[in-house]
Amino acid sequence: MKYTQIKELNFSKDIILPCKKDDLESIKHLLPIENPNFDGSFLTHHLVYGKEGNKIYLVGLGEQKNEAHLEDTFRKFCFETKKYWGENIQFFAQNLSTESLKKAVIGLEMAQYVIGAFKSTKEEIKEINIDFISTEDIQKELEEGQFTGEAINKIKALVDAPPNIKTPEYLGDWAKKSSKDSNYKCTVFKQKELEKKGFEAVLSVGKGSVNKPVVIVNEYTPKKSKKIDIALVGKGITFDSGGISIKGSTNLHYMKSDMGGAAVVLGVVELVAKLKLDINIVGIVAAAENAVDAESYRPGDVIDSYSGKTIEIIDTDAEGRLVLADGISYAIKKFNPEYLIDLATLTGSVVRTLGYAAAGMFTQNQEMANSMSAIGYKYHERVWQLPMFEDYEADLKSDVADIKNFNGKPIEGAINAAKFLEFFTEKHPKWIHLDIAGVSFGASQYAKMKSATGFGIQLITNFIKEKVTM
């Protein structure tokens, strides 16, 4: 898609007319008929023809409560109608707020996502120019919406990619290319560097795979100050078999999505760089494949970690927290960021608790929690805070190591994982853990099977804009 701004409508060309519910009066002067039989309900659209035979698409914005996810209505509209568009179409943006306009562009971009990238017959993508009509200067909103939509599509493509292609090294190559295209620094630590630097937990998880682990460190630091404003850490398990504590075969193919947290970290750093935000940000991805082999780590093992703390392995399917522990420890020791956020498709427990409507949020910093929650509602990437009481810590105590990686109980799973991670944060005062297992990957009307959602890009980027850059 290409987006440009013009000042006046051409009534002989095709037009997109957004309309709020029961507010047809606001665009009636642009319609060729008195009653188009359309009320502006959310996720609806309607076609009428102009006096010169041009198409006029009415797009329903719904009510005020739908404002947070206007992307959905424009994505649906574009996905269902773009095959009928010509090379150029107009978009009447005069009645949209700047925030709504940005969300509209994000939705239009999201409709361009092609999930069948590995099919032998490729879907033809038609280049379309959309002229936005507004008397205000909206170039900033158009650009930000486009960059955000592109970032969402890129991380969806990563999450949906098959695990035989999307190895840890593949993630590293993706980050290197992104860093060159978007002008930030990328360092990829491979096997020898990981051994030298002491990323023992990452190495343990990756021992059973021929696809060796990597740690990716992305740095965007435009400010003169050397201080790092925020560090993001993402779980990058490119395929999770469960290891020796092997998973069942049902839906095992979906475990290609177990690097959803890593994808968000990669996407946010790229987007922040493209938007040229005045912030020093570091994104760390701890990537490994949790496979089964003669060299796989075992339940009962005691492993080392980057922090120097030892971990008793109770369950090899609790591997995501191990790679995150090393990533968190490295972020704190190397960069000492003011804010620290980790993201991971970490537990089935959080899905059983919150379903597919919100991510689990864990922190001891209530001010951060309140901000993250408010931003989540504003951009419809909601989070829900779960407790971090000291009571849960007893379940992680080990007789043979500093901590064990699982409590071995069928309760408090998401909280148990968060408390494990907290053990490696050195009591960082501004740390949040987001368990995105239920929201990163799921059912979609745009695919026959479960697929990536792109959750997290808007949540984290807008947290950075509204909280960190203040």
C-alpha cells in the first residue's frame, strides 16, 4: 500500500467513507442517495454507487467502545473488498481523529498479510495507492500507521513460519537484516560466544537440537546519554517439543509459535528505530530449540545460569523461563536499564486463567502495572495483573540448587513461572513480566488454522511513547 494526502475529493473516483454508528448525517452530503440502508455498526461495510458509476464504500466505525480496535473494522473491510479496488482509491479522513486515522492505516496494512508464504503458488499482491482527504496535515499519522502495520505483519510472518526454517540462527539473520534496514546495532552471540559469556541456561535448553541456540542483542541508542531507558527480553523457543518431559502430539505443530515473545521484541525495536523515537532501547532475544536427543538436558539435572545461580530441573517443558532467566540477567548486568520488560508465550496456565482476551501481567511496581493496563485497554491489547505474593516462593525452593524451575503442582502455573523469573531480576524496581501465551497465537477469520495475532507491538511501543519517553 502507498498512502498520500490530498485536499479535495474527486467524486468520479472510488471512495472509502468511514461512518460512526447512527451518524450518517456526517457524511450524507457525500452520498448520491438519501437512504443507503447502513447504520455504521462496527465491523460492517456497505457498497453504493456514485452518479458516475464509481464505488462508494461505507465503513462502520461502531460506537465509542469500539474506538480501541478500529484496526479490526478496516482490516476486515480491506481484506474482503480490496480485490475489487483499482490502482487508486480515495479515503475520506476529515471526520476521523488523528488516533483513529492511524488505527485505520494499521488495519489496512494488516489486511495485506499473506499467511501462505510457503505455498508453491504465490498470491499476487496488487500495489494500491490510497489518497487520504483531509485539510489537516496527517503525514505523521499515515507514516506511523504504515510502519506499525508493517511491523505487526513482519512479526506475524515470523511466528507463523515453519520450525524447520525458523531456527534460532534464522532469527539472528532476521535481526541482522532488520538492523541494516532500520539503522540500529545488532549482535548475535552463537555457540562459542554463549559458552564464553556463560549463557548456561540457554545452552542447556538448546543441547538436544542440531539447531544451536543464539542470543540476539539489538541496540537503538540515538540519545547522547549512555543510559538505557528500557530493555526488552523475549523468549525465542523456535520449536518446543517439551524435551525429555515430552508434550503430547495433539496440536504439537503449533509449538512453532513458542517464540512469540521474541517476535514482539524484534518488532518493537525495529518500529522504535523507524519512528526515530528519542529513547535508548535494547532488545534481547534468547533463542533455542527444545528438542529430544541423547544430549538433551534431563529432569533432575542441576544447571548453571548467566547470573551464577544454579537451577534444579524438575520439568524440561518449563524451558522458556530458563532462557529468559539468562536474558534478564544479561540485560541487568550489561545495560542496567531503567525499565525492564520480558515477554513470553510461557504457560498454559495463563490461558486457562484468562483465556484469549488478555495477557497475564506480573510486577511489584503498581505504577507501571496501572500504566500498562491503561495502554492495553486504549489499544485493545489488554493485560490483566496477577498476584506476586511471597507465599508462592516456597514452592520453588530446592534442596540441591538455588532454585527449581517448576513447582511440580497443577496449580498457580503462570504465577510460579513469574516468581521464578523474579528470582533473576536482582529486585529490579521497574520490571514487568508479560505472559502472552493466550494472545500471541489463536483462531482467526483470516486463516483456516490458528495463526499469529501480532499482539504486543502496539502495547509495548505505546508504553514506551507514553511512559518511558515522558
